Amino acid sequence: METCPDCNRQLEASWKFCIHCGAALRSTHTPMSAALAGQADAPPMVPLGGNRYSQALIVGGAAILCLGVTLLILTLVLLRGGFA
Ligand SMILES: [Zn+2]
């Protein structure tokens, strides 16, 4: 009997994969984990870029909103006879 490196359950020595958690066993385990880790690291870069783009849009929108509110206040003050 062998033990799964991921979930520590008992496995048959002839099995290549753990039937409990799907982990690859023996020498194939490390390269597959490294490959999966590399693949897992790559995708988050795209959502991060999307988040940064969204944040830029939100900041830009907030700045435009503040500018609009400021212009509105200035217009109202001027319509009521100016600052004096
Ligand atoms: Zn397992």
C-alpha cells in the first residue's frame, strides 16, 4: 500500500492517480504539480489587468463626477449673484 501525498489516504501501489483527490502519484506527481502551478499562475494576470483597467475607469469616472459637481455648484453660485 502507498499513501497519497496530498490527502494521505491509502492507495494501491499500482495506481497512478489517487481515487480520492485525483493527485498524481510517485515520480509523475512533482512535474505535474509544477506544470499545474505554472498554469495556475498565468491566468490571474489577465483578471488583474482587467481589474486595473476597471479601477482606472472608476477613478476616471469619479474624477469626472467631481468635476461635474464642482461646475454645477459654481454655476448655481453664479446664477444666484456670484460669491459676494
Ligand atoms: Zn489523494
